[in-house]
Amino acid sequence: MAHPLEGVIVADLTQNVAGPFCTQILGDMGAEVIKVERPGRGDDARAWAPPYWGQESATFIALNRNKKSLALDLKSPGGLEILQRLVRRADVFVQSLRPGAIEELGLDFAGAARFNSRIIYCSITAFGTRGPLRQLPGYDPLMQAYSGLMSVNGHPGQEPARVGTSIVDMGTGMWAALGVVAALRQRDATGRAVEVTTALFETALMWMSYHAVGYLASGAVPQPQGSGTAMIAPYQAFPTADGFAMVGAASDALFTRLAAALGCPELAADERFKDNPSRVSNRAALVETLSKRTRERKAAELVETLRASGVPAAPILTVDQMLEEPQTRDSGVLVGARHPRLPDYRSIGLPLTWDGVRPAVRRVPPLLGEHSSDVLTWLGYTLDDVRSLRGNGVIQ
């Protein structure tokens, strides 16, 4: 398959989650991604373990396929010159350094554009470039707290709960990748460099968009809803004889089917439950009534019965169950490749296909500095240069 971004060169000066997720998306789409890391330590995510897979951080493995690793000391003149040469050759430069650090290197947008007048320059920031917090660092759970996301997560009366994945980091990476793809099209039209900026804080606010508009409309501060959502009922997990199952009767027609499937068709004619606004207003009574019925069945039986009646329902799977789920297997979203250190290597692939084909793993997540020599010779350094740079600690 010809990948959509085949031939695009990405210089990747990011670490942790948001930036690497962005550049992994670009790599999955076919871009040649060169990940620039510190000698000795590399990306901080290399130490985010356990869990390990073999001797490597599972977190790092999940976020860094389809990349080459160049271990480079940017504090040395030789290291900075290498990065400058890479920026000259690149189509895209993605950076997520702390505020002020990229300026110290002379590679802010203006500096990078002097080296490459057609560069797509993507900055992944904590709070953006404006406002009183713009100089502060940021991490996913801080943004979940700051944006109000924690305030609507979890169950009423319980301590604040973080969404159980790095949703702000990964969402920011997705926005960054989308911005890069759009900027490539803009550059092709204008021939000029384009600056793309995204922020963890703004991504977190975007996840809160309908909560924010709901508050602006009603003045009511959104509260935690557990497994449900404030504006639809019934639309939540219900107890069963052996656990819970998720039920999504998001319309009047679906509620009528649900009531019939549970053996209580009269509920659809009950004034308290006649339409969605009524059901939302009488949520407690509705949930109590339906729960008496759902507790009579095991989760698998309930899901099967509701699906047969045309009511959306799902089991609540653990991660191991999700990986064994036939839909997961048959979707092809689990992608693997021959790995020199991990015989059973697999990962969650890009949730996109082109002409029915999902991008493959062309390169497994790299060891630190695994491709330093390859990248430098591609940049025009001789083998003697490479040996000298390595001997002087400029590269690893």
C-alpha cells in the first residue's frame, strides 16, 4: 500500500505521550519519523515502568513505532549543528520542549524557518502561547483537573477520578497530527512555512465542550454521572446477576424496545418515562425500576437479549477480555511485526484504513540511538565523522 504521507520527513523533538503519539500517527501514515533523544536517558517514557515488555517500557513501546531513534546531545555545538541539518532536510518539525527552551536552541518558528522556508513547525504546549499560565509545564492529570474533566468523572460523592487513560495527552497528539496534515496541504498551495500550535489545556477544554454549553444554557454546574450521561436516560451501566452491563437506550423508540425486552412494556406508556426529558427528570425511579429487571439475568444473557431486540448494549470488558474479543481480532486493529526482542509484539494500530487497508508496522519501537549512524550518514556525515561524534559523546 502507498501510505498517504510517504516521502514526508518528520524531525521529532518530543517525549512522554502527546508529542510521541502525534508523530506515531504521522509515522503510521507513512512519514519517515526521526526521533531525537538525549543520550543515556532518552525519552522519559523509556523509564515509565513497570510494566515492562522484555527489558523495555510498555508505555514507550505503545507510542513509538514507525520511528528511527537519533540519540543527540543538543548542548554540544556538534549536536545542535546536526539538529539544524535535520531541520533543513525535514518537511515537518514537531517539538514539545519547555517554554523558552526551544528559543535557547535558536529553533523557534522564526529560527527554523530561516533554515527551511517550507517547514511545517508544530509546537505541542501545555497552556498555549497566551495567558498567565503560558510558562508553566503541564501533565495530563493536571489538565483533567484544571479543565473540569475530573469534576464530571466518577460517581457522586466520591473523590475526584482521573479518566483511566492519558486522554488529554493523546487527544492533543491527535489535534497536532491533524494540524500537521492540514498544514502540509496549505504549504503545498503556498510554498511557505506554516506554524501549528496546540495545547494540552485547550484539548482538555474541548473534551468539556457540551458540558460547558450545557452550563451556559442552564446555569446548572455539571456533576459526576458515573457510567451515564446527564442528558439521556437510560444510558448507563445496569446491575446484573453477575456484574454489570452497559445499556444505551438513547431514544424513545429504543426505550420502548428496552421495556418490552425486559418484560415491562407498560413502562413506555408511564407518564414519568414517556419521553427522554421525562426519563431524565425521573432518572432515580427509572433506574431503580429497570435494575430490578436487569438483576434477574447474567450480563451476557442481558446483552444478548437486548441486542436481539435492537437495543444497544455491551459487556463491560477488562483489558484482557477486550484483546480476546472476536470483534477486536476480526477488525484487524491489533497490528504486529517481526521484532528482534519481542516475539509476540503487537500493538493497537491506527484506527483508520485507506481503501480497506490499515497501515502496518514498518518499524518496531527503536532502542535509544539505534539509528544514529544511519541518520547521520543520510544527512551527509561520513563514517569517520560518525565515529568522531560518537567518541566525543555528541551521539550515542
